[in-house]
Amino acid sequence: MKKLSNWLLLAVGLFFIAFGVGLIIRADMGVLPTTCLPFAVSRISGITVGEAVILFNGALILGQIFVLRKNYELFRLFQIVICLVFGYITDFVLFLLKDLNVSGNLIRWTVFLTGVLISAVGVSLEVISETATLATEGFVIAVSRTFPIRFGTMKIIFDVFLVLVSLIISWIFLHSIEGIGEGTILSAVLLGFLSKHIIALYQCCFDRRKEKKNGLS
């Protein structure tokens, strides 16, 4: 069992990811690849983004069960709790940001980049907590474990697939492109880059603290 502090770290990470997603949505420059499909479904069906996120993650949990089958570990079902919490936090954040003024390119870029940075911090906390992951990452991990595809490669394939599906259903049902723009590609690149370096910085600080502690002992 993980320590309570690990789970609290995960909770903080989820809030950061949701807050970052909210800022990126409000910037209106294109959402994260993993948010494209829920965002499009929200626009088409009229349900909230958070509710669409819950449905999307629920489908990915079922997808993990189908892919892994007898190798599916029961602890992965905790993702149900995570997706519910994340979905409702997302709606709460969007409610808080509903009056945010994003007029002008400078403000939009500032809000967008701030959202990406905050999301990257959240993803890093999720990884550092070593507890559980969102169903999006869980599905990619499941596929990469089942088939001879590296996680990084599968992540790119999955993101591209989500963007293409979002484009298609947006065009069919809304006759317009919703939630996809220059920010979609940029956020995908920046999120991975920033998360990687934040985690590396944490590990460096942790190793130094451990060495210092061992030296004193």
C-alpha cells in the first residue's frame, strides 16, 4: 500500500492537470490531444466537458480490460475513481474560469502557455506519486505491453488517432472544427518536454537529499 502522502500527491496532480486543461480550453487555441475527443463530444451532445471526460475515460478502462484480458490487474479499476474525480474537477475549474478574459493574442498565448505548464506539473506529480494513472495513460500502457510497440510510439499513435476522430465527428455533426488548432500540436510537444524535465529535476533533488541523509547517518 502506498503512503497517504503519495495519494495526496496524486490528488494535487489531478487538480493541476484539470486546472491546466481549463486554461487551455479558455485560451481557445486548441486543446490537448487527450482532451480533443471529450471536447468534441461535449460540443455535439451538450453535456459538460467533465461529463464527456468521464465517459471517455470509462471507455478507455473497458478498452484496457479488452486488451489485457486475463492479464488485467484489479487495482487498475481504481481508475474509475480517478476518472470521476478528474471529470468533476474539470467542470469545477471551467466554472471558476468562465469569466476569464482572454481577448487579444498576448493574453491568449499567456493563458495557453500557463495552462500547459500547470498541466505538466500535474502530470509530473501523477508520475512521482507512483500510485495510479489516468485511463488515457493506462490504455496506452496496456496496448504497449500487449503488442510490440514502445510506449512513446504508442502514445504518439494514440494522440494522432484522437485528433483525427475529433476532426471527423466535429465536421460531420457540427460542420466545423472544434477544439483543434495550433495549440493542440504545440501543447502535445511542450507537455511531454516539460514533464520530462520536471520529473528529472525532482529525481535529482531527491537523490541529493538521499545522499545528504546517508552522509549524515
